[in-house]
Amino acid sequence: MCDLDLLSANVVAMADFASASGVSLRPHAKSHKSAFVARLQLEHGAVGLSCAKLGEAEVLVDRLIEDGYQRRVSVLLTSPIVGNAVAARASVLADRCDLAVVVDHPAGVEELAEAARRAGVEISVLCDVDVGLGRTGVLGPTEARSIAGLVRGTSHLRFGGVQGYAGHVQHVSGREERLAAARGAVDRLAVVVDALEAAGHEVPLRTGGGTGTSMLDAGLGVLNELQPGSYVFMDREYRDALGDDPEGKFHQSLTIAATVVSANQTGFVTVDAGLKAMATDAGEPLVVGQGEGVEYHFFGDEHGLVTTAGPARLERGDRIELVPPHCDPTVDRYDQMWLVRGDVVVGTADIDARGRSQ
Ligand SMILES: Cc1ncc(COP(=O)(O)O)c(C=O)c1O
């Protein structure tokens, strides 16, 4: 379930923050995978979308077009793609949107250059820089310069800038600690930007940032575009990490609806949301609005155990809401979200890119 007013408030708050800070906002669609939410973000000033995977981008672009969204969407693929066949798919997509792709290896440039030339499309290429996460990205300025040089030598690619995503910093607790870690990450990106500029490459776009650091990154003067994703839903893990910090002030707009299917025991009831209902990498979900002592515990594939303080107040058939521990991989388990205003279901939104993980 997604509370529409809370979702909209989150979308507006991040958009207002970015605009007041003079940075662009390109929210990450990997968190919601929904053209409905993407459109809300685009209509509130986002310059475009970030997508983790090509499959995600293909589906979202098509759905936005199908739904009559008029502007040509700008999409950044934030993970490198590999192989001629995938590069060819990216070139097909580049016909339907303004496509930018990150690259962290010279072969990635060659594959994309050939595919874009054959398809007669232009693709923007950003050099992905490892700023400490160690997941993807070039390790330093030398590789970045060679990638930029290669791109400049092609006919259908244009060098768009750099990406430095500090995934390892997003959930650091304590604002000062997170700020110091975020500074360390963007400093690494700045070294690469300086080296590229010194070598004569323009670096128009410097993109990165997630929910935990975007509000800090904006003041550090290196990134000029932010790509937070989870802020639209604000899962339990993020709330625990960010607490009352300004970055933590987004509303928890997403919940899993669960029904009490058995209430025969003393001290707990059994609900129909188990391991299959949510991602379990970040611990347990939060039970909404049931007061002290009412906690969820995993109880197998299909069920959850919800403790009840004192005599059971929850009864068979009662409906409870759970804030997911980790939103992205939870949303990806569902076909649709119910959109609610207060207690009223006002519509549904498809999770269009569900399962599009490649
Ligand atoms: C490259 C990149 N940018 C941005 C984000 C958004 O981060 P968050 O959901 O923490 O806001 C992610 C999330 O994993 C990411 O991988």
C-alpha cells in the first residue's frame, strides 16, 4: 500500500530541496519501478530518471509514452552494461528517450559506440568512478581519462561527465559521521574531475548521491545532480539509520498489508505476510500504529508472528500494516501498489518494471 499524500509530500520535498540547492534531481527509479511514481517525480521538476538496469528503463520509458507523457524522457543507466547484444538493445532504447549510460571499461565504450553507430542514435556516456563502494567504476583518473578520450574518438557517443555513487555511506548513522564519509567519497570524484578537465575534457554532469547523503552532497560542491531513490518510501532501515536528521524526515509512505489468519495463542497472533512478502536482508518490518510491545517476527515462508502486549488485542481477520525493512527488493515482489488516502483506496499503480533486473 502506498499513501498517496505521503508519497507526494516526499516527492515535493526532495524536488524543493534540490531546486533550492541549485542541483538537478534525477531520482532513482530502482526503488519504485513504477511509471506512476516516475511521472510524479518528472512532473515535480526531476530532470530525468535514473535506472539501474536496461530492462527497467525499457519498461518505464514505454509505459510513460503509452500513458501519454509528452516530454522525451532523459534516462541514465547507473550500472555498466556488457556485450554487443545489450549495447544494441540500449541503442534501440536511445531512439525513444535521451539515453545516458555509465561505463567503467574501454570495452564498454567500444560496444556502445558500434551499436549507436549502427542504429544511428546518439548516446551520452558517463564514466563511472569508484568512490569507495568498490562495486563498479574506474579506480582512478588514468582510466577515466582513457575512457573520456575513447568516447571523444567515436561518432555517435558524447562524453557526458562522471558518476560517483557512495552506496557505502548512505546508511552511516550520525550526521557528522555521514557528512565526513560523504566528503571522502566526493573528494575522490573531484580528483577524477580535475584530472579530466586538466586533460581538456569537459565534465558537464557529476551525478551521484542517495537518500542518506543527497542533502549533504548538495553542499559539498562536487555533485551537480542527485539520484536518491528510497526517499519516496523511506523504509525501516533508512529511518533507523537517519533518525531525526533532515535526511530522515521523509515519510514512510509504503506499507505491506497483512491479515491476522490465526489468533489462538497467548501473546502473539499469526499474519499472512512471511519471508515471501518482503526483502529480509535488513531485519524485520515495523508494525504500524499498534502501540508498544507489538512487534513482527519472521515465522516462515508464508507467515509472520506478531506479538501482542498483554491479552491479545488483535483478532482473526484484523488487518495490520508493516513498514518494509528494505523498500527496493520488497516492491519488486508485487505487481501493483494500492494507492490510499487515509483509509480509502483511491487507485492502484503498477510496478511496471517488476522483475526487470537485467
Ligand atoms: C547508482 C545508484 N544511485 C542511487 C541510488 C539510490 O539510493 P537510495 O535508494 O539509497 O536513495 C542507488 C541505490 O542503490 C544506486 O545504486
